Amino acid sequence: MTDPAPSLDRRTVLEALAGAGAMSIAGCSALESESDDPTTTMDGETARELAVQYAPTLYFDTYEKWFPTDPRSYEVERDGETVVDGFEAFDGYTRRFKEAETPPDPTVFFNVVQYEESPLAVVQYWQYGAFDQFTTNFHWHDWEVLHVFVDTETDTPQLYVASSHSRKIPNNEFLDPDREMVPRVLSELGSHSSALSVNDVPDRFQRFPIGETFADITNSAIEGIEDIEEIPVAYGLPRDEGSALPYLVPELDGEPIYEHERLPSVERSDLVDESLTIRSLDALTSPPEELPERSTGLVFEHVDRGREDADVEYELVPSIELEHIEAFTGPQLSFEFDVPQFAEDAVAGHITTTGLPWEQPRYDNPAADITEPNHRVALADRYDAIGEAAPVHTLVARVTEAVSDEEAPDGEGVTTEQSSTEAFALVESDPEAVPTFSGYVVAQDIPEGEHRFTVNGAGLTPHSEAVSVSGEAGTTMAGVDGEIPLVARENATKLEIDAEGTDADLTGVAVEDDFGGRLYDAPVSGRDAVYVHRGGAYTTEVRDSDGALGAFRVNPGEESSVRIDRPRTGKASLAMFLANISEETAEELSELDDDDDIGGGSVNAIGGLAQALSSVGDAARRAAEQAESGNRGAADRNIDSVISLLEQVETRLEGARGSLPDDIARAVELRLEQARRRSEQAKAEEKL
């Protein structure tokens, strides 16, 4: 049972962790440390007693298809080696499940190690699944692990570490769990990523404390992204937190896997339920809605515990009995992963089969699997056997969705909001896709250097940008101030930047919406593309290696793609942008001026504002022409005229504001701010 009144020491530790997020992300890493002491394998009756004592209760999703089983049933001899064949395991497990109508061979494997000359021991519970199907990847075979760190002198659990999707994603961890409570693991549908449950509701994941209860994790919070609520950095259990998570159908040789001739027992119904599944990421024009929420299905309990309400009882088997297996095999599976480079590549190489647990560093040194640095620090303070955390690079972003801004004129402004579905990211230098949790991407242990970072989601257009990870360990934020807005396919326009043939050596491109502000800002080389919402009105800015700027007005409307060919930087480019945005706004006001419902005084005010903007456009166009011809002095004089005329526009806007609809007035105000900024840049720009 959960301790209803946690001790002061425990509460103090957790409060300290909650305030230590800056160190956890920016300062250090809990990934493998060479300073940990070696371990010895504990076997015999003592090891089994520990394993039985902390044997977890396992909760599975009602749609789950692959439960913990014994892989030895699917061993084959191949080229003199004992391997577990992917086809044999997937098809054999499916056939036996159907025949028995209960999960075959329910088994959890345990490995117990103790750090030398230390009371700290770790009980590992390894679960094998015959297949993995998820939204970011899928593969033959699956291994998940729960580490229970135990002080053998006091018989007190110190730390739970439940494995997440990959080494790039922070695990779900809990420091100083209640010694009287059996560990509980909530297995994610299809992927079997392990969340923890330490609170009063055993089959629900709780990321934040509620009332007097603790959260189910003690991971510390993200630091460095402005204007967002702090969120503990751990994968958690997205569907349990109200997030929609569509699953994909694995393909092999271009066909759905359930149609493969070597899987005669596998039917479509033997995969994740169709209500949660799509065939490919671009099969939808918008993110899916009304996906089933998570609910608990089968509950597994260790056979010696004798719990009456358990659905299935599992056996505990020493993992050493598996160490004769030399490989888990299976061919590459695939699904479409759009990368918005100019050629629109498809990437699927991050989907792999599983490795051997006993060949992983964490098998002998479980501390290598601690992904929360403060947890490693806590253990290092208590036990000399645990070394300090090593530095690490972490990539962080918040993934949102760009939508029309209701306060903007129709087709002239966007805003961003939390997406209705989780997305996922791929650092193309690494073979593993990283799913978001609560809309956040956190990828740890990213190598120093230049990377291509791609974010994608069901019904959304992908986003890709270059990201530079510096030499010093810490946080790198992708996107603009850590935010990456994606666009529903039905609303997307592809904005292409083609710098080939221009004299400028372009180094960066940014896209700003009148209402939504800066949405995209990243390095660029040659040709690049970004998807924007067609309901916006955009300023596209380019930068070159000399620091010179260029700007271009983009109004997508119903266009499926817009191309900026050979974008230039310098005074002429900025002046021409000023002409375009002024003339665009003047034309819109003139159309409003023709409205018969607007009275005489209002007509005069709006007409005067439109005329003032037309004058700005004329002066800006003359400046652009003179800059093109190389006449710097004349160009600057006309830019001075633009700056002066913009002051008159501001005065006329105040006079006309009461005559303008609120959305139009706000749009003119935002464009005026943009024009003032660009006019100052044009005046200061040395390059013609």
C-alpha cells in the first residue's frame, strides 16, 4: 500500500529534485559513467528471494497483443548458432495465444547484481515480447527492463528505473519508493515502454503531484524553454495522460506484415486495433481525433504472491538461462517517414530489431541506465560504488500545431496551440526515432556537431531543420525559442527557398507570420523548404554569410507551394519588401473603403490611411530601383522618406482605428511594426 504520510526526509528529497531541473538538463547526464565500481552477479537462493520480494505487478493495455513470454520456445539453430527467429516468434506466439486463449508461457527473467564492497544491489526484471508495434517504430522481439536498486543492509529500495523507448529518451524513475509497496509497471500498448505507478490509483500514471500524493516519477523538470509550464523529463505514458497516439502498420517488402507468407497465423486483428491505427503518416489530412483512451486490460502478478484479482500469474526465471542465445533475428521493417528536404526523401533506417540484454552495459552495471542525473547524484552521495554523472548534450523542443488565428482577418494570421496528437522526431545522425510526451521532444546523448532534426506526426506535414550541438555539454533548443509548429496537411503550403544561382551565400532563413510572430528560424544551404499554414501572411527573411538581410512577402492563399527563387540580400531586397507590404495593406484598405456600409467620415479616415500607405510603397519602390542601379545616396534618401511616411501612417492609423474592424486594425498595426523594423534595417544595410 502507498504510504499515506511520506516522511519529512523523503519529501525534502523530492522538493529538492523539483527545483534542480537546470542541473539535470544543462549540467550533466546520468548516462553511463566509467567511474562506477564493478558488480558481481548474485545467484542462488539469496538472488531469488530478492527477485520474489520485489517482483512487479504488471498492468497492460486492453488492446495489448504481446505479453511477457519465454523466447526459448522460438529458438532455432542457424549456422551453428542458437538464435530466436523473428518469424518463428511472431507467428508461433500468435498461434499459441489463439489456441490457448491466454498468453503463452507468462515469464519474467531476473538478474541480480551487487556492487563490489557495497551494500547496493540491483534486481533487474527483463520482459521479452515477441513483437513491438508503435507509432515511431516497430521491430521483431522486444526487451524491457525494470531496475530495483536495493540496500541489502537495510532491506530498503533506493530507486526504481523503468525503461523507456530508447537510450535517447529519459526513463521513468522514482527515488526512495515505499518499502512496503510492490513495484507496479504500466506497460505502454504495443511498445511496452514501462511507466511507474507508486500512488493510490494502481493502474494510472500520474506525472504531477495531486493533493497529498506524489507523482509517479521524481525526474526533474525541463529548463530553458520560456513561457511553458515546467514538466518532469520522462516519457511517462502519453495515452494515460490524455494524449492521442496513432499507431502505424508495419510493412515488409512493400506489403502489410500480416500478409507475409511466413506469418500464416498472423491476421490484421493480431496487430494493434484498427481504431488506433493508420497505414502511413500521410494517410490523413489532419491529426486523427477520437482515438480510444487507454484502459487497463490484463494484470500480471508473480505466481508466489497469490493475488486473487490477478488475471495472469507469471514465472520468475534467472536470465542466465537465456545467455546461450546468440541473436534475435528478423529482416528490416519499414514505414514512411517524410523528411522535408527538397527531394522529399523517405527514411526508415531507424527501425531495428532488438539486441541481447546480456551484452548491454546496463546488464552488468544497472546505474548506466539511470537517465535522471539527480538520481545518480543521490546514489553517489549514499554509495561510493556509484560515480558522478557524466556530461551530455540534450536536444529539446516543444512541438505545437499552427492554426488560423480567430483574431486575424480571414487568411491573414496564424497562432500555435498544443497538437491533439503526439508527434515524433528523428535526429538523422542517430537511428532511433524519439516520440514526444505532452508535446515535448527530449533527446539525450546527442553527439557534438551538425545534425538534421526532423519532426513528424500523423496528418501533419513534416518539419526539418539543421541543428548545431556545441562542444560544451548542455541544452540545445530546436525551433524558435524551443517551439516547432507543424501544420495539418489539409492546411499546408510548401514554402521553398531556392538560393541556387544567387550571388549571396545564404546561411539562414526565418519565417514570421503577422499575428503568430517568428515560426521558423534555421540555417540554410542551397535549397530548403518549410511548410506553412496557408491561412497566414508571412515575411520570409534570409541572411547571408556577410550578415546582410533580405526580406520577401509571402501570402500563400490556396497555393499548394510557393517558391522564392534566387533570394537576394541587401538594401534593394529590403526596400522592395517595404513596397510590397505597404501596397498589400493599402489595397486591402481600399477594398474596405468601397464598402457601402461605411459612412462618409470613416471613408475619409480609411482612404487617408490607404493613401499614406501607397505613398510609402512608392518611396520604397524608388529606393529599391536606386539600390539596384548602385545609387546608394538616392536609395538612402528614399528610405528616409519611407521612415518619415511611416510616422504619418501611424498617426493616420490612430485616427482611423475607430472606423476599422478590430481584426483589420490589428493587422495594419502588426504590418506597420514589421515595416518600421525593416526600414531601419534597410537604412543600416551596407550591401546594395
